[in-house]
Amino acid sequence: MYFTDRGIEELAARRGEEEVSFEWLAEQLRTFVDLNPEFETPVERLATWLARLDDDDE
């Protein structure tokens, strides 16, 4: 298990039953980057990856 998996597991355990919109998620990511600017690049990469999941090109 990767170190980051612990956070993912906690997210699933604590909020796994909730439904959220991508707009809500985008706002949370913006807030996180505002508070933690050193994570701007990885958050941007995650957001781009999520946005393009259904692209046939990749």
C-alpha cells in the first residue's frame, strides 16, 4: 500500500456514501491549492486526468 492510499482509504470510509458534483470537487481542489500552493502541479495533473478519463486518445 502506498502512503497516499491511507488518505484515499480514509476518504472512502468517511465520505464513501456521499454524492458530490464535479463543481463541488473543483471548488475543494481550488481551496486546497490556495491553502497549499506547493501542491498546485499535482492537483492540476489530477484534475486534468479526471477531466480526460473518457478520452479515446489516451
